[in-house]
Amino acid sequence: MKTETSKSANEAQIRARLDEWAKAVCAKDVEGVISNYGPDILLFDLAPPLQYQGTNTCRGNWAEWFATFQGPVDYQISELRIISSIDVASCHSLNRIHGTRTGGEHTDVWVRATLGLVKSDGKWTIRHEHYSVPFYMEPPYKASLDLKP
Amino acid sequence: MKTETSKSANEAQIRARLDEWAKAVCAKDVEGVISNYGPDILLFDLAPPLQYQGTNTCRGNWAEWFATFQGPVDYQISELRIISSIDVASCHSLNRIHGTRTGGEHTDVWVRATLGLVKSDGKWTIRHEHYSVPFYMEPPYKASLDLKP
């Protein structure tokens, strides 16, 4: 019973953490996003390179991405599944990114998100993030930016 | 001390599980791959759709992919990091897929891999897999198939 309670309490804490993270993304608040990361964060992002390591690299990456949007970003986490233990969790979801780019084009894309989180000193932090879209398996191997759940 | 021992024992078990999984991929052994999955496996794969759910769907997906290769697939797991607790783990790595397609073309691509694992009845199983490459942010938004770690 205690284990069940801890599990649901942990999941509630993780959901709160991800809500906070998503609100920071919507507000284009770089420091708000970064405050959810552990220092050893390793990010597999939508854009190259293969990986980004450490909070400083991730900070620059988020700032650059936010700068490509006019006004706020509409960022929604959907179909979230949390696999959690006492102090480690793996989460995945389908996330919608919706907004207007500085060049005026409209972006509305669904991406896959997988996170690895660790609880330390009572606080969950994100240690790993993986964002992607699949790609079409025929030349020119375009990213599948038109998929919906 | 006990926790440390369990942690390293768990990580050794996970490494063994992933080695087994990779050997099955190299041998194009569909059932060998599937035997590492939990029944609620959810896969974010390189090819569309956004997600594949359940062992039967994943079985078909692996069989189709294996059929695109002549002979064995050279599949290597590199830069593996395991974030583990007693019974939940999040792992990520850069994996190299290397081989000759049935049409004769040569494939040599590095992909990002993130897994979610659960230990139940003393056995680690994979509950979530996420494979991807990033994509170039200029039209035609091609998958970044030429990146090396």
C-alpha cells in the first residue's frame, strides 16, 4: 500500500514537473526550462548534432529555437505515460508544437518525446531528453512533419 | 553499500539484456528481439507512424525492416548511459546500423536510442524504445543520415 501511494505521489510530482517545464517552453523562458534539468543533461534534439551535453549547451540551443518564433509557443504534452520507481523514471509522450515563426510561416507539428528523470533531495530533475519525428524511407528521406496522433 | 551493489548488479543485468537484444538484431532474429519486450511495449521508430504499440505490431515492424537487408545487420550500441533504480531504468546510446540492402545499396547510419526498462520477477524487460535521427532545419527537411558521433 505504501509502495502504491509513493508511486502515485511520485507520478503526481513528475506530472507537476513536466507541466512546469511545458509552461516555461510556452513562455519561451530559457532559465525556466533549464531549471528542470540536472547538470548532466544529455539532449537528443530535433535538429543536429546527434546530441547536446550539459546545461550550458542546452541553454544556447533553447534560446536559439525560441528566437525562431513570433510571440509565445503553443506546446502541449499528450498521451503521457510515466514508468516510475522510487527515484528513477522513464516518460514518453506525443507533443504538439504550434506557433508562428519569425519569417511568418505557421508551424504545427507533432513530435515524440522521451525523458529520463532522477529524484534527488526530494526533487525530480530531467537528465535525458529525446525529441524526434520519424522520416520517410524513400529518397530524399524527408522528416515526417505532417503526422498526427 | 547494499544499494550500490544492487545498482551495479542491476546495470550489469541491463547491459547483458541489451547485448542479447543487439545480438538478436544482428542475427535478424525477430523472436529474439521480441523476447526482450514487455507486453505493453511502445515503440517510436525511425519510420512512420509516430508510434507502434504492442509486441505483435513491433514483431511485424522488425520483420519488415530485417527483410530490407542482405545477410546480417551490423548493429552496435555505443556511448551507453544507464540511469537505474531498483526496478526502473532509462538508458540512452548512439547506435550504428551498418549493412547492405537487398537493392545493393550500402547503409551506414548512426541513430539515437533511448529505452525505458522495468524489472519484474527478477527480469528486466524493455517497455519503451525511441530511435531517431535529427533532421536539417531547412527545406526539404531531410533526415540527418550522415552524422557521426
